[in-house]
Amino acid sequence: MEFLAFKQCMEFLIAYGLTIATFISDRHVSIAIHMKTVLSRIVHYFDIWHNARSIGKKMLQLGKEKGCEKIADWVKRISNHLYWCATSYVLHRLF
């Protein structure tokens, strides 16, 4: 359902004459494939929140393994650093 709504919305906006240079979405596989194959002229980024959450979950799971307990202590710091890197990149491109 989400992919169909995305596809209809993009088709409507493009048909209306709107020029779309950049699109940011969650990590929906069908949307990513459609952006890469059909709408390849539009730059596609993934939402930082979804990426940070995914990395955090994987690190927490890894931190539960024997000998890797220290990793769990770093999850929040790494998530913050990921946000800082993304924000710095965007601000650098704007100015």
C-alpha cells in the first residue's frame, strides 16, 4: 500500500510539472528500487532516523553476545555521531 501511494503521488507531481531534484524516504525496498530504476534522475536519500535506529538495534543485539558487552555502552554515542555527520553534510552542501 505504501509503495502504491508513493508511486501515484510521484506520478501526479511529475505530471503536474513539478521538478523534483531530491527525495528522502524510509528504507522501503520497493521505493528504493523504483527510485533507482524508474526515477533515476532524482537523488534519493534514506531518512537518518531509520538508519540510526537500524544500526542501534544491530549494535544492541551484538552487545548481548559474550565478550561484546562494551558495544552496548557505545550505541547512544554512535547514534549521536551519525546524526552529527548527516547534519554536517547537509549544512556543508547548503553553504
